[in-house]
Amino acid sequence: MKSMSSFSDLDMMYDYEKDVSAAASGYMTFATKASNDEIRHRYLQLANEASKVYERLSKLIEKSGGSI
């Protein structure tokens, strides 16, 4: 197991990419299960924002020499 100081920027971006992807999926799942229109709308907004972060992060990972 690596110590915190031995993680590269790319390692940390991959970890964050996993978290952002999980968040987008989770928000979308919550939106499909919400019975209240306002709550559903909020979850869809959150899923959309997480998707935007994922897109920017993917570009940054590729720019840093990684691949998605």
C-alpha cells in the first residue's frame, strides 16, 4: 500500500475520476426514484454538474499522460 506522499497527481486524478463517476451515477439513480418533481430536478442538476466535472477531469488526465 502506498503512503499518501507517494501518490502521483495522476493517481489522485484517477481516484477523483472514480468518485465523480460514482456521484453522477448515484444522483441519476436518486432522480429516477424521486417522486417529488422538485427533488427529481435537483438530482438531475447534480448529475449534470458531476458529468461536467468528469468531462473536464478526463481532459486533464489525458493532458497529464493518462488515459480514460
